[in-house]
Amino acid sequence: SLAIHSDGCLSLENSTVSGQRSPTNPYFPFNLFFDRKNTTLYSFDFVPEEESTYASYNFDAGTGQLTQIGTTSDGLQDANMLAFDSSNRFAVTSGCFVRSGPVISEFQRNSDGTLSFLANGPLPATQQNVYPCTVGAAADHSHHFVIAIGPCQGGMSCQPVVPWQLAVYTIDDAGNLTTTSNPQNMATTVAEPGGFGGWYGFSPDDKFFAIAGYVGLDVFAWDSTNAVLTHIATINN
């Protein structure tokens, strides 16, 4: 963690050793995510050829101190985005790997900040003979998640078929995920995020949604009442 000074400069405040892996079992923390209240930090610890984990840390905003509190196996092989619902009780991610195929994973956030696997969410409907490769998740401040879908052919070998699409999910108070997204009603994007190629999320006021990838950046207007994305701009690489 780095302290931000009044003139904008940074200085090292605190550092910690991540995870409990042996030298013969290599891993590395790939992506970092805060919960809704910025009190717990989650590190996606990538373990080649094995199930990777999310490590969780208590974060003291006053001192920058990080204290590891646990790890959660997520069963996925990609460094996936982790998004928390507005109640801070549930977290959602998704990934697509040759061993497991497309998986939408949901976790419950425990009182100590650790994550417990809750369920696998439903995959959106796709065209016939098209394989839905799911990548990450983003949450608005209401009760919705957006998940990028890379339509593929060739089964789990996944030969991408553009364009990518954006599926919209709704979460209820019990943590159940539902979607009515299908190829006809999903918004499309040229971003092509891929496993490591991009990032996406909502603006702080939930008025906009942006997704970046190998090709460029797409911006959408977001109607949280009707859960509708409307494309408004493309910035090509």
C-alpha cells in the first residue's frame, strides 16, 4: 500500500507477503479488488495448472496495514474480475477455461471478510452451436451485474466469433442470480476483453458503463431501472 501526499506524490506505507505456496507450486497475485466499503482487499492468486484462489486481507485505511484473513478456492483458471453487489453480501465472477468451460461463480461475503462459494449462476442463452465464454463481472449500485460473453465455436477450444456481447443479471436478497439475456437482446461490443485483455465497469453515478479490450474502448449509457445498455461511443486502439 502507498500513501498519497497532498502534492500527489506516493510513498511506500506497508507491504505484506501474499499467500502460502511452496517454491515448487508457483503462483502470483494477479488482480486486486476492494469490497464495497473498501475495508477488505481481495487478491486473485493465479496458480498455473491448478485451481486459483482469492486471498482476503483486512485493510486499515489509516495505516495502510494489510492483514491476511483467509483464502477461497474459486475453481477457475483465469485472473477474473470480482464484483460485489450493492449490499456487500455477495460477490460474482466468471471465467472460461479449457478444463472447466464457462462458469459464473457466486460467493457469499462472510462477516470476517472471507468468501465462501455459494453457487454457479446460469449461463445466458446463446445461438445454436455457439459456446459462451464468460469473462469477469461488474456491478452497479442497484441489484444488477453485467458479464461479458465471448461467443465461440469449436467447443472448449473456443475459436472466437465476434462480436462480444454483454449479459445483464439481477440478484435478489437471497443471492440468486437470474438473467433474461439472449443473443437478440444483449448489447454488443467491439472491445474483445478476453481473459487478460481488458477491464470493465460502471461510472460512480451508474449513468455509464465502459469496457476495454484488445480492439478498443466502448462506452454505453446505463438505464438501471430497466437494466438496458445503450451504445454511445467507441474509441479504437
